[in-house]
Amino acid sequence: MLKDFDLLGKTGYDLVTGFKGVVTCVSYDLYGCIQVILSPGIDKDGKAQEGRWFDTKRIQIINDQLVMPIPDFRPEVKQVIGSAEKPEGRL
């Protein structure tokens, strides 16, 4: 699972379609499928282009340099897991 988080913020492309962009989201579903969104950025007119979902197995990273710092998600996870109290509004 941690290796999938390492994709965040890196530039890659889909091996099948050639679609290129920055990995901006990683998703895990109930059936074991792990996907990422590749966000291509802006077009020649300065409009944001829509990202697309791809299976991680189809993604080739072409630039390991991060486009921005990645948030540290772990402290929040530890706090929720280690808490003896039930969060309000949740079952």
C-alpha cells in the first residue's frame, strides 16, 4: 500500500493509451483494484483539463520529482485508530 502512495505528485503516463499527467489521487476499492487519477494540467488556453482514472499496473512514472510536497496522512490515521472514543455522528 505504501508504494502506491509514493506515486502521488509524480508525472506518469498510461502504458495503454499514452495519457500523461501528474498522479493526484490514489484509490483502493473493496475488490482489490488500485487506481490513480492522472491530471494532465492546463491546455493551451489556460483551462484545466479533466483527469482520468487508470489502474496502477498500467502507469509508468516518467519523472520522480514531486510537483508539490505530499501531505503527511499518518498522524491523523494514528489518532483515529488509537482513540478510545467514538467520533461524533459515526456508528
